[in-house]
Amino acid sequence: MYNKDNIFAKIITKEIPCDLIFEDEKVIFFHDIRPQAKIHILGIPKAEVINLSDFVQTCGQDEVYYFFQKIYEVLRKFNLQKTGYRLITNEGVNSNQEVPHFHVHILGGEKLGSLN
């Protein structure tokens, strides 16, 4: 069950400020407050979904496609489609998902370490 008291829900409702990159009626992108790379952006759909599985099953093809199109627009804004980037989402306890609202991390702007 979705918890409307999570930090991303509060960012969506403007209860908590963020360093905004892009926002419309369906999505919001902002800089991470604890960056793990030179560029570290969080992207979230405004739908009340807990993780990627919930997002895909609840929102349908058009909304999922729209979200990933907006990710690509953010990549272009920061020129990451040319230099490279890492796109990460965590789901569940074993992945250490910290916020129970589906989100992606976009990391780039520098040489990223290996995942080995």
C-alpha cells in the first residue's frame, strides 16, 4: 500500500522544497541532495506507485513511455546521452530501496566506478 507520507510525495505536493530541473503534471526531476556523482538527478512520476513493478502494472504503457521520454529529455539537457550515464532504480528490501515511491537515479558527468 502506498504511503502518502514519504519524502517524494511531500516534494510533489511542495511540502518539501527541491532543486528542480523539470516538472509537469505527470513527472518531476530534481537534483539529489546527497549526490553520488557530479550529476545526480532523481526522476519520479507523480503517480502513487511504490516501485517499478507497481508503476508498470498500475499506470499502463502510455504513462510508462511518457516517463522514460522525459528521462531522455533530461539526459539531453545535461548532454549525458553523448558522454554516458547510469540509470538506477531500486526495488525492495534487498536493494536498499529507501523511499517507497518509484524513482530513478540518473548519474553522470564524470567517469563512474565499476559495478563489479
